[in-house]
Amino acid sequence: MHQTLLAWYRQQGRQLPWRETRDPYAIWISEIMLQQTQVKTVLPYYQRWLQLFPTVYDLAAADQQTVLKAWEGLGYYARARNLHKAAQVIVAQHQGQFPEQFEDVVALPGIGRTTAGGILSAAFNQPVPILDGNVKRVLARLIALRQPPSKALDQLWQLSTALVPPREARDFNQALMDLGATVCTRHRPACLICPWRSPCAAYNQNVQLEIPMTETRAPLPHKQIGVAVVWNEQRQILIDRRPQSGLLGGLWEFPGGKIEPGEAVEDCIRRELQEELAIDVEVGDRLITIDHTYTHFKVTLNVFHCRHIGGKPQPIECDEVRWVAVSDLEQFPFPKANGQIIEAIKEIAVS
């Protein structure tokens, strides 16, 4: 199985920039970016990141807002915050050298077992197993696993550990991920060209479309949010920076909050801005409505122009507040959905 997979990989493996380096820093960056994000999305971010922060020292010394701005649009922003923290740990505790011991690697912020395995095998050719989404699917089909992978993680880790070869772990783990990404895909797996077709229990039992089994999930909750684009007399807009902990921590946003049952959007905006920023506003026209999906819930952003009529903005439930010119909005890291708000503001400002 080792030889058939590695032979396939040498012919069919993807050409990816992080495979052309042995620099553990660059490999670590790619592994974190690839968590829950597709390769085609990651590629431009990866190249730009290494230009901005070519070494772990550059990343450790950077301001967090600069780091978040470089990450803007990739989502799951805790990854960027953890990269920044981990870089500072590597500089302070490991003399700027990425650690080579598994225990030291998983002790770094934002690195779990499979990410550690990916880094240690790719950078140092260590025979450490991995178990990302693609690998779970390959292994579940290999043994015709009759339960969702999340219910059999110990079994899948044991299998991944048993399979990884002692000398060619780097190529083997990369091959395993490529097999899941390009051949053993979730829908329409290309079994006829799979190097592991013969030993694959799911293929031999003709159940490859049923495996991996999925868990039944409740529908995502949907939240209605009132959002304020607050203008002052100098034609500046009020933005606030979210607390470090929690969803989208450290990013800037336009203030607002959840619309309570039976509450009008305008009433929600007035209430939220008084509670969170201690200001009074006059709610004007609707600017834009945006639907956005996060991992565990959906939101509809109801965005309204507002005029500041009283009170000095206070960071009651955020880390910082600022009045900024429309032309300066680009300088701040915002969540992805807020990009549409900024574009709508610019169109108004130009017209």
C-alpha cells in the first residue's frame, strides 16, 4: 500500500508552494491556513503572508492588527491570533527555531494533533500520523467504517499511525491528503483510478457512496442583526473593535446587535448603541441587507445609516472605538461580511 500510494503521488501529486520548502515556519503557516479552507483560497494568502512576514521573528514582532489585516477574508480569525501568539512563544522559548518535539509543537497556541503531524512530517520527515478531513474519509472507506468518523476517532488515529511509514512519512502524508482531495472525494469518488482500490473495503462492498457516514445535524439557527453606519458632522463613521475572546476577536466592525423578538430594526439599533457605546443616534435609511453563514449559525445584517445626536462613544462592550474617514476604512481588518457594507458606503460617498 505504501508503494502504490507513493508511486501514484509521484505521478499525480499536486504541485503546491509549501511542498517546495523544508522551512518549518512556511510549512506551519500553510498548515494553519489550510484548516477548514480550500487550497485555491489559501494560495494567494500564503504567498502574500510570506512576503509580509518572511520569518517567525517578523511575525512575532508585528502588531496584531497588521496580522489580522493580512488574514482578512480567510475566516476563522482565531487561527491568525494563535499564529501571532505562537510566533512570540517560538521566539521567546525556542530561540526562534520551530520545535521538533511533538509535545512542544502541540503546546503552541492553535496547533492540535493533526496539524502537528502535518508540520513534523513535512518539515522533518518524522513518522507522525495525520487525520484531517480528507484523511478521515480515505481511512473510513478503506475499512468500510459503519459509523460517522467523529464517533471512531481513536480507531482512525490507530489506523493512521499504523499506516505511516518510518522513512517516507513526508511524502506519504502528503499523498494521503492528495488522495482524499482529488480521488477519494466526498461526492463521486474516482475509484477506478485509485491506487488503493484493491484493499478498499468500501469499494469491494460497493458502499463507497454511503461512507463516510454523516451525523444528522440540526438546522443552523438564524439571527437577525441590526447594524449601524453612524455618521458625525465631520462625515466620519464610527467603528469598534471586538473583544479578543470569542468570534471574530480583535476585528473591527460597525456597531449593532441582535434584534429581539418583536423588536423593530430601528429600535434594536438605538438600544444596542446606547447599551454598547452610550450614544444616541437617529436611525435613517436602510443601506444594505446582507446574508452570511458562519459554521454554527446564519445571520442577516440589516444595515442602516444613522446620525450621531448625543453622547461620547464609550467602549463598554468592545475594546476600542474610533471615528474614521470613509477613505481610511481599508486600513482596518474587518470580518468578511463587513466588506460589502464598506463597498456600499463607498458607492454612497462617491455619488
